[in-house]
Amino acid sequence: MKKIKNFIGGEWCEPISGRYLDNVNSALGEVYSQLPDSDELDAAAAVTAASEAFEAWSKTTLEQRAILLQKMADILDRRREEFALAESIDNGKPISLSLQGDIPRAASNLRFYAGGAMHFASESHAMPNFGVNYTLRKPVGPVLSISPWNLPLHIFTWKIAPALAAGNTVVAKPSEITPMTAYLFGEICQEAGLPAGVLNIIHGLGAKAAMPVAKDPRIKAVTFTGGTATGRILAQEIAPTFKKMSLELGGKNANIIFDDCDLDQAVETTLLTSFSNQGQICLCGSRLLIQQGIYPKFKQKLLEAIQKLPVGNPMDPATRVGAIVSKSHFEKILSYIQIAKDEGGKILSGGEKLSPHGECANGYFIKPTVIEGLDNMARCNQEEIFRSVVTLQSFATKEEAISLANGTPYGLAASIWTQDLKQAHVVADALDSGIIWVNCWMIRDLRTPFGGMKQSGVGREGGWESMRFFTEPKNICIKY
Ligand code: NAD
């Protein structure tokens, strides 16, 4: 059985304790590899490696950083199929998605911030008849990146690429549920010639492997993507140290579908917003708010489309909905479906475990689920399930739609479906949401600010937002 190792100071390292955790192929329901159960000793070794590498890396030229990031992107492109296969086995996501989405996007992240390294600039502010200010932006130091399981390599690279581009060294802790592609990424660092210690990858449980790194005074910033509850713990623990912190957290996103929308396009995209990656994308819409006039027709078309959605073995190129990432997540989703029933919800589609024929019979599959009849305050409309479960609610006016959409503790993403330009602008302006799409979804320009309001996060990533986060501004004022 394959044993994943930590990548520290350019070397492959066993966990110091010698302890390992099981890694499960969720489509088969079987352990297929092991990963280090790293603890504070491995964490300290990784921080030491990142600290020792910092000075030299922070002094590399912008071009040197850009060339290395570009090289890593090229190697990843070359190994796309191998990485896509590893991602789908590890996560349960359809192979078509890994091949066309996750892995190419990870390469794009590296390439985008190769450009970022070269083009990022700092500000200057002239004071008439007095002088000028200029702002230096220095790398902050060794930083920690903590990433989740839903888009494993995609989010891992989304964080490490700007950190490296800005001249920082990194300790990265990928999710213990999907460690494989981050592990393989160590090979890419070696082949590209990234100096030892510039990127260190340690595996294991968050509290045991990542938290000691977060608290280490040598770590100057923490970038985290994951659940709101974990973000809260992390924020509580590291707030007293005053180190920089970026938190990208959960969501309960609304799709607002008006009577005047292009119905076919809205239904087709709603299938993606609801069930892509088994609904395990932080940007997925999980609350479908539909205007009264179109509600019956939209519902009928959506349910018909779901019947045709190929669900099953992630390795089948035709599959569009694969396996839920883990047994515990699978059980959590089923428990929420039961809660919805207890709260008076009517299951229109799915609502139960699916057992595909053949080798995936013991895997963790749930039929795409649609529930109606729940109040906006019902738990399934308030709490993040992060799954193939969506709820339908109807509304009469745009004011009601805005109130429903804003009526949760979250504020990550939303989509609006209407042909009325004024309505689109008015509603977008009123939504408490960091990311809003009109008549589309998941279209990403990497230069735009990415992140959420309220309990969906603190700070923004993307474009210069990430470069600013990973640099410390220092203003110098000069009198003429
Ligand atoms: P999670 O919070 O359970 O874990 C995320 C990471 O944090 C993992 O690497 C984990 O090991 C680590 N971790 C766990 N406990 C920790 C602790 N005490 N100290 C330090 N690290 C700890 O989240 P998950 O289940 O892996 O991911 C799903 C969540 O991520 C969902 O809530 C989803 O909405 C969110 N998410 C948000 C975005 C975004 O951009 N806002 C993107 C993707 C996923």
C-alpha cells in the first residue's frame, strides 16, 4: 500500500512518530493508501525548513520566481492525466471534472501568479509642494497554508502560488481526507528545481499537524480555506499573536431565479450549481429561490434533468456526479436529509443512498436530492450541508428574494437569473455576498476579489488581493 510522506526541506520524510492515518477511496469504500499522522515535531521541522529558506528566497529576483512557477505549471500540464486520476481516486469526483477542471485550474493558478510575481507593483502618493510617499511591499516571511478536500490541488495551488510569488516560504497542510495530489506536488517542486525549504508539505490532522505551525511565532501569516467552525477555532487560537490571517469559509448560497429568466439556460446551469463535484464546491447554490410564476415549470424541468444526470463510478468518463468524499461526510448529508423530513420538507428527488452496481457497490453515493416545503429558517436552509442537496423556495417580489437570500449567517456567493438588466443590478447591489453571478455561474477571472462576507470569511483572495495579503506594506515619506 502506498505510503505518503511529508516533504520538508526538499526531502521526503517519514512522520517522526512513525504513525500513519488511513486514506480511503470513497467510491470503493476502501483504504488504499496511508498518510503521515504528523504532530508538533514534524510541524516544527517544517517551520524550521521554511524559516531557513526564507532569506535566500525573499531575495530571488521576480523573474526567478516567475520562471519557477511557470516551470511547475508546465510539469503539471505534462502530468495532467496522472494527477487527474489521483485526484478522482482520492476525492471521488468524476474523472472528467479532474481532467477538465481541477488539474488545469491548478496549473492556471501557478501560471497566473508567475505573471503576478512580474507585474505586482507598489504605490506612490505625491504630496503637492511637500514631497512624496512610496510604499515598499516586502514578503511577510514563512507562512502557513491550510486547504480543504473539496478542490484539493486547485485550492492548494491557489494559496501557495501567490505566497511564493511574493517571496515567502510556505508550510502547506492539505486536507487529511485528500492528501494525494499535494503529496505528488512535492515531485513537481523537485523537478522544477524549487530550492529546498521554500515549499514544505506536511500531512495529517488539522489540530495536530497544522495548529502547531499556525501558533509558531516564526510563521508570520496564515491562509485558511475550510469550514466556518474550523476557521473560528483557528482565529481564536492565533488572534493573540496578531499574525496576518485570511479565512475563506463556508456558504449557503442562493440562486435567485426570476420569472423572466431564460428558463432552459437557468435549469441547465442550476444542475451544475447544485450537483457539480457532488455539490461540494463552496460556490455551489444550495438554496434555489424561484419566482412564483415560473416555479412549477422550473421545478418540473429541473426534476426531469436530474433523472438524466449520470451518477456513479467517478472513473467512468460519462459520470457527472461521483462519490461523496468520506464516510463521515456521507453520514452527515444523510442526517441532514432526515432533519429536512422531520422539519416538514418534501423530498422531490433522491433523498437516499445510492448503491451503484459493480466495484462501487460499497462506495459513498447519494442520489442528487431536491427538497421543497422548508421555511427559510429550517436547518437545511440555514446550515451548510456541502452536498448534493438543494432546497426549493418560491418568492413573489425581488424584495422578498433579497430578504430570503440574505437571511442566513453566510455571504459567500449568489447567482441571479433575469433578462431585466435593472433588476439584475438592483438585486446584485442588495445581496450580502462576496461573489455574484448574473445569468452564469463559476465564471472565474483570477484577477477579481474572491471571498465572502459575514460568516463566510475574512479578507479576499485572487489577483492583487492575495499579493497584498502575502506582503507587508511599509510607507516611506520623503520631504522635497
Ligand atoms: P475543514 O474545516 O474540516 O478542514 C479544512 C482544513 O483545516 C483541513 O486541512 C483540516 O485538516 C484543517 N483543520 C481542521 N481542524 C483544524 C484545526 N483545529 N486547526 C488547524 N487546521 C485544522 O473543512 P473541509 O471539510 O476540509 O472543507 C469543507 C469546507 O470548506 C466547507 O465549509 C466549504 O464551504 C469550505 N470551503 C470554502 C471555500 C471558500 O473559498 N470560501 C472553498 C472551499 C471550501
